[in-house]
Amino acid sequence: MNSKSVDRTNPSNGDIRADEPTNTEVEPPPEIVEPDPKWTPEEVERARKKYLLKRFWISARCYWGRRGDKLAWPCSIGLLILIGGNVGFQYGINIWNRSIFDAIEQRNASAVYFLSGVFLPLVIGSVGLVTAQVAVRMMIQRRWRSWLTTSVIGRWLANGRYYQLNLIGGDHSNPEARIAEDLRIATEAPVDFVAGVIAAFLSASTFIMVLWTIGGALTLTVAGSTITIPGFLVVTAVIYAGLTSSSMALIGRNFVQVSEAKNQAEAEFRYTLTHVRENGESIALLGGEEEERNDLDRTFIKVLGQWALLARQHMRTTLVSQGSSLFAPVVPVLLCAPKFLDGSMTLGEVMQAASAFAIVQSAFGWLVDNYPRLADWNACARRIASLMMSLDGLERAEQSEALGRIKRGETEGEVVLSLNDLAVSLDDGTAVVKETQVTIEPGERVLVAGESGSGKSTLVRAIAGLWPWGHGSVNLHADRQLFMLPQRPYIPSGTLRRAVAYPRGAEDWTLDEIKGALEKSGLDYLNDKIGEEAPWDQTLSGGEKQRLAFARLLLHDPDIIVLDEATSALDAKSQDKMMEMLIDELPNATIVSVAHRAELEAFHSRKITLERRDGGAKLVSDIDLLQGKKKRKSFLRLLEKHNRELAPDPSERLSSRAV
């Protein structure tokens, strides 16, 4: 049964296939402008950060575009309406505040009772609007994150870019953390910021009018001169907010850089921990716990150092914000006290002014309260934009002829695989493998040999379509499916049944079919554990993983099999059994193997040898192994006959595969 590898992702936005990139963007990324040589390092860094924010918004704002979410605009408009309604209820409560204190001052019992009854509907309405506002706001955040995450993952998985990122330079380390954590913050915070700014603007506009109306003008006598300040409460509120905001901007001017450095240190610490977990067996066998502990300590000390710097920034900003919050309710009362004492302002007006002043101050002080989070958003948006930039570079390379791309085509006639003037190079143009010309017929078994570092694995990756740089072409037969077995087979999480069936679904084969594949691969002792969920990647040995990969081959039954050191963890006898099983079970499959062991020549019909040279490896020989294989079989039959004569007891016979 033939198959293609399908990656199942976000169900809310449709399936994304790794071989079918989803491009939700409607604008190309901005062109990268080379920095002026006269610029200082600080100017270069500022230009880079500016570009990164611009790059993030080009992708992010498409959520509200033609190809974005159909609920984006309805939800956004609904959020604006809810914010406006909530400000209206705030104004109503502000009026109620004035009326209740005037009634108390006048000892008007009926008015107090009536206003007490009015207060409950005002509270219910305000609470209801705020609750609905939170629900709609978080819906926008959730759907925006889902949409943008789907877009980035689609680009990341397309054309093997998730693998190619490991081959190129750039600021895209730990892409999983950028997609999972940084992208979450990058989409949550802007919605909160926009909602907060709009609410602050509407509140400030509404209650500045209240302050202007209630406060009127303040007349002061200074040194015999009379000074009149119109709208003195408004003037005071603006000056007060200006002082607190400018103080916050001055004190927190390094917040963005410190927050960005902290996030980077956290990402490096997570990566180090993950690296230890993934290589636990090797570390344990080598006794490298102490060295790993030292490495973890170094990265964690860096995290703590960045946290200490961030803590100082938080302490400074808290000093301003906490002091501001304590002074804000008192300032308007003190300013209104002279008017209340001379009878020109009622108690209700004083309390209404105090309430309005606090709301205006809160609106003006929005930056004071949100500056730390704004800095954190800057850092996260730039990190996800750095990943987008690296993906942009890969996409441009796919479309450009300047760097050179290996072309993918179809063979003619019965040829299943051909390499036409294939040269493989690094992303900087450095040659790894020079021009190679190979044609492989159906059913051929070709061994690619050569010393370590000669480019064998790179050539195999080019055949599989994972290595894009170079020139020439790799051509596959249109009706043939290719399946690759790497040296380290991937074992997904979940049940053993899923691991054997990967990349297809576990339900695509019956339990008996999967058990049969395991039995033929020498893993029949695992049949009782097929339904168990366990960390199989850590539980299975290297040899067991490679046997499991052969079991996958039996299930998928591909036409072309590429083995990249796929038996390196097996002993010679087990290797022979796997190759014999593969040839017996899939006799018509075309096999391309990369290996160092000379014993594998017996299972191949051709041998291609690469030789490392200056300027790239070169194909130096392409020989037929069939004759040598016949000689080996004749020798083995002679050896088996000799063993039978010397050791009548079967348990004493010498295995012909031991030589």
C-alpha cells in the first residue's frame, strides 16, 4: 500500500499538509535594507528591531483581510460597541455618585432609597457588559492566535523548511518556543492594548467634560493679584498624568531590551533541558551528569541574572504606578475642598469630581500600568518575526535562480530515479557534491559508498527533497512512491501501534497486519505492548528503532526505498536478516542505500562510490555487484556444507552469517 506523509494540525482552520503550504498572507514581506556602513551598532540594532516589528504586522494584520477570519471584523466591531456601552454605564454610575451624596448631604431619605434601588441595575448592566467584553476580547485573541499559528506552522512545515532551518544561519533558534509561547503573547497583548487605548480615550473624553463642567474655574489671589484658571481640574489631571507617564517612560526606557534578553535566556534554558532529556541515554552511559549540571547551571544563572535586571525595572515602575494610585483619589478632593467650604460646590459634586478625576487619571495613566507588558510584547513579536524572516529567506531561495536550486522532475520510460548533473551545495554556495549523473532502473538495489564526510548523506537528502541547494535535477517516476529510512528513526509519542504505522494513522492497518510486520522485523516480543502508551523513543534501543523502521516499510510497501545508514545500530547477523527480509517481502522495490559496511554489498546490485575532493565530492565509480553477489552465495553454500560435515548437531553448526 502506497502512502504520502500527511501532517494533521489545527482542526479549526482545516488540515495543513506538509507538502501543500498554506499561505494566508496577502502582502509580500518588506525588502531587507542593508544598513549604512556609517551607522553605529546602536543604529543598526534599532533599524533591525524596527524591521522586525514591521515584518510581524505584515503577517498579523492579514487576519482582518480578505483571506483572514470571517469573524474578525464582527467580533472587533462588537468589542468596540461593548467598550462604548461600558463607558456609558461608568458615566451613569458617576452621575449616581453625585446624586447619592447630595441626597445624603440634604438628608433626603426618599431620594437615598430611590437611588439605592437604581444602583443595582447600573451594577448589573456594567458587570454584564464587562463580562461580555472579556468574552469577545478573548475570542478575538484565541481566533487570531489560531489563525496566525496555522499560517506560521504551514510555512514552517512546507517543503521541509522545518529541517532546512537547521542548515542555515539566522535568528530562528527554538522555533517551537517561538510558535507556542512568543506567538501567543504577540497576539494576546495587541488586543488588550487596543481595547485599553479605546476605553481610555472614551473614558478620558467623557470625564474630562465632567471635570470641566463641575470644576469650572479656580480663582487664586497671589501677591495681591488675582489668577483665574479655567477648567482647573482638567489642567491638574493632564499635568498629573503627564508627570507620571513621563516618569514611567524615563524609568522604564530599558524595559524592552531587558525583557527581550530575559525571554532569550529562558528559551536557551528550555533548549538545554530538552537537549538533556533527548540525549539522556548517551549522557547516562558516558557519566556526563556533572558536565550537564554545570552547563545547566551556567544557562540558569544567566536566566537569574536577566530576571534580576527585570526585577529592578519592575521595582522602578511599581514605585511610580503605586505612588500614582495612592495620590490620584486625594488630589481632586484637596483641590475641590476650597469650593466646598465656601459653598460653591456640593458634597455630591466633590465626590463626582473625585470619581471623574480617578477615571481620567486611570485613562491617562494607561501607559504607566501597561508599559511592562508592552515591553514584553515587543520582545515576543520580534522573536516570532525573526522566525518569519528566516522562512522568508527560504521562500525567496525557492523562487530565486541566483543561489541555485535542485529541480524536481519526472523520469521518462521505466526509469524510476535519475540524477541529472546533480550538484549539492551549502546555502552559501559551497559545493558538497559535484555534478553527478546516475540512472536507476526498477528493482535495482544501489549502494552509495564512500569515506565519512564525502557527502553521501547529503546526496540522499537531496534525493529525498530535503536539501534544496545546488543545481541539476532529481527525477522520480510519476507513479512511484519514495520512503526514506534515516539512521535515527523518528518515534512519535503515543502507542507502539501508532509508532509502527507512522506517518499514516494507526487505524489504517489491522492489529494482525501490524503484529505481522513486527514479527517479520524481529520485534514479535513487543506484540503484547502494541496498545500501550509509553515514551517509546526513550524505551527502545537504537537497534529496536531501526527494526521498527523496517516494519514500517512492510506496511507502507513503497516503490523506492532510501536507506541512510538504516542498519548502523544492528549487528552483522541482524543486519543480514533485515536486508534478506526486505528483499523477500518487497522484491520489486528499488533500493538506494548509504552505508559504510562492506557486507551490505551482498544485498545490492550496484555500488556507487563518492570520493571527497577539494571543491566537493565526486562520483568516482559505478560498478555492477551481481557477479560478486553470486560468488558470495556460492562461498556461503560451500561453508554451510562444510559446517554440516563438521557439526552434525544443529546447535553446534557455525552460522554462515557470522563471517
